Amino acid sequence: MKPPKSGSARVRYEWREWGKFMLAYAIACGVMALLIFVVSTPEHTAALWRDTIPTLSVVAGIWLLWPLSATVKKSDPAAS
């Protein structure tokens, strides 16, 4: 199934895809937090705190640009 080209359908599509990612992000961070709590040794869990969670957060922030740009394009009267 191809994504819609423009309009309200495109905006809904972009926000839905970002929402799916955020659900996966929440699950991944929850699992990592559980692992960090269970292992509870800083030398074994430092990579999760220092590398993985911040990287996922950067990806979430960058991905947020797509639904925001689709929303702005839809509301821009010159884009119609």
C-alpha cells in the first residue's frame, strides 16, 4: 500500500507512522529500563544509558519533522 501523496490523508498517515514509532520507542525504552534495573551494575548498563536511549531519542526527534512538515504544508494556503 502506497502512502497518500498529499492532503489530510497524508497528514494522518505521517502522524500514524510516527505514533507507531513512538509506541516501539516506549516499549524499547521500557525493556531497557527493566534490563538496567535487573542487571544493576553500571559497567554493564552504561551503553544502554549512554548510547542506545539517546540515539533512539534523536531518531524520534528527526522523525517528528515529517509529520510536522506534512501538517504545515497542508495548512499553508500557498501549497494548495
